[in-house]
Amino acid sequence: MLIRFNIKNFLSFSEREDGKSEEFSMIAGKVRNKKEHIYSDDKIKLLKFAAVYGANASGKSNLVKALEFMKQVVLFGLPEGYTDKYCKVVGENKEKESYFELELMLENKYYAYGFEIILNKGKIISEWLIELTSDNREKVIFTRDIVNGMYEFGGQINAKGLLEKLDVYAEDIQEDSSVLLLSVMNQNKKTLYQQFAQAAIFQKVYMWMQNSLDINYPDRPISDYSYLAETENVEEICRIIAAFGTGITDFQMVEVPVEKVIGYLPKRIQEDLLAGIEKKVTDMKNDEADDLGIIMRSNRDFFILRVDKEENVVCKTIKFSHGKKNILFDLSEESDGTVRVLDLLEVLLSGDGKTYVIDELDRCLHPSLTYKFVDTFLELAEQKNIQLIVTTHESRLMDFDLLRRDEIWFVNKRNSGESDIYSLEEYNARFDQKIDKAYLEGRYGGVPVFSTVFPIREG
């Protein structure tokens, strides 16, 4: 689970007035009500939900982009266009380092992983992975100081032969300021983790970022609909879908001609897809897998291609029924709001361990539907360790009957253009106060300030 995320000198986030990084935290505050909203053990209390508010262009989406940037650098290396991602509103930031750090809970232990990078030059200058103990001590797993050509591995990595291997990996990249050690430690290292259990933390942190941190934007589909394609509990899913007022009463997997599906795609993508299928089928013949499944999802279409070892290809899509008549509708015929609900259902049906981040949760949703979705998530989250972090403009969620004070965050843009992020917990908001009204009046910041659009000229 996510504990904290710290960011400095990225997009609209520069630094706090004391020079420290901006911080977003899922650590529960002093609120005493709604204890069912938190994960709690004898060491830490973590929120399972957070809503981030702010005016347009305040920096809400930049918080999401910062998380995604960190994930991309770890998984794939520096993404295209990274050199101008520093906070440009402060001129000297061009030559300053940018700071990214995640604190995570993995298997009831706590870790901090981060790196510093001068974005304008594409130079990573430091990297670290630390275990955080309950008595506020830090146990170094590894640190890299690339500027001074130094690295260190912690004492717990003491298995015979392991430290020698890690030294080799670190020395190979010590002068390469474009590569993260965490990334290198997850490239063709399967036998290493089989041989040395002490090294598994490198893999666990990487896999959390790859598989558990699920980041979503309003212009991208959230779900691949695997929960529909693979479920055996159709009635339960239909009940949940119907509860959100979509009118859908049933759904079916329906076979469609492969030629029709592939014909939708541009020729170059067709060629790449067919070449990829051919290669995977060849690999599959040497494996124990019975077939190959490929999910194709766009904003308005969904298809599953399955290929067996004899190279037989079957393509299916999902169609939906409305009312008692057995008339089926394509996904492309459903409303934007219905498609949004179908996407969001994956969050509700997800198992333990996921941290979802959704930019503009309320896009295409009626305000009451947004409220109901969050209410349903919080009810289901009582039984599992899952987190949902959203950005939103929907002020109806600012209801102490729904949320705790520490679950509400604001991003506000200073006059200089820099963004600040802070929690409602920092304000002394009484429980009988109309928080949504106070927010819209600007009491907590994070709302637009309008100037006159058409100035009245004096005669």
C-alpha cells in the first residue's frame, strides 16, 4: 500500500518555502470517526481513499503525472520529452535536481524508494532504497551517489555470494547516469531471486510499481474488462452494474469475425499485431499453455483474440442487454456515462494489494453517481487492503457523512505559478460545518479566481 509520495521540481511543483519537497500522504490523521476507512496494525494507520481538489490548472493532474513519471522511469527508462518537465516558473530550477520518493508498505514492512535527477540534462544523481523500522530507524538496502561515484549495500544483504553479484551490477552502471539500479535488478534476474531470498526486495518494489500502482487518465480506458471476460459470477456483476442506473440487465461474450475486428485497425498496426501473434504462437508451442489471449480495448470497442497451438483464432466481444428483451448492444452503443461506470467497476471488483489513481473521477458521471461510487468503494474496502486516490471537482464528496477530514486534499496554485498540496486535516474544520460550501467560497484554496472577462470601459 502507498504510504507517502514526495515530489520536488516537477511540472508545477517546485518546493515548499522551507526547501523541502511537496508531500502527499495516505497516513491517517487524528480523526476518530470512520475507523473502518483505514488499514491499521500496531505500527501504522493508512487511508484507503483520498480525494484531491483544486481549480483547473492548479496542479491536480500534475500530481498524477509525477507518480506516472516515476513509474515510467523505473519500468521503461526516461520517457520522451523529459528534459523540460522541471518546474519552469522558477528559472534556476532548470539546473536543479528533481526529487521523487515513494514510501510503501509491502508484506507488513515499510520501505522508501526514490531518486534525484537533473531533468534538463537527463542525469540521475542519486538513488536509494531504505527499510523504515517501527522505532524510526532507517536500514539501508542500497544507496547510490552517482556524482561522487559511490554506492553502498546494507548489512542485511549478507548471503554468501550475493554481495559480490550486487557489486558487479552496481559497478557496471555506476558511471551511467541514465540508468536506475532498481531497473537493472529486474532485467533477466530470475535465477538471482531464486538463489538469494534476501534480494527479493528489489523485485517486490519493482513489481508493486508495475502491477499494483494503477494510474488512469480521463482520455484513456481504465479497464480491460477482464472482470467481465473471465468471471463466473455473472449475476453478481449484473447486480452491481444495475445498481448504478445503467439500465444493463445482462451481458454476454459473443463471437465476431476476426477479419472484421482486424479490419478496424490501421494497416501498420494490423501487420504488427499479426507478427506478434505469430511469434507468441511459436513460443507457446514450446510451453505448457493451452492458448494465447490478447485483449484489444479502445474507448468504444473491446475484443478478445484467442489463438490455440493449432493456430485456430477465435475473436469475441462483450454485448449488453437492457430490460427484459433479449436485444444485445455493442459497447460502442452505450452512453459515455455507462462506459465510465463499466470501467470503474474494475476498481470495486479488484482484490487486495492494488493502489488505483484516477484523474478526474467524475468525468461523464452524474454527481449522485460519483457519490454512490465512492460510498460503494469505501464499503467494499472495509474487507480488503486496497487504495483509491482520485482528483475531482465534485464538491458533494466533501461530506463528513461520507469522508473523513484527512481523506480530503487540496492543490492550490500560488501567484508565482507553483502548486502547493495540503490536507483538510491542516484546518480546524468542525464536523457540523458545510465543507463543500466553504470550499466553493475559497476558504481552503484550490478554487478558481476569476477576473472580469469583458472589462467595462469608462466613458
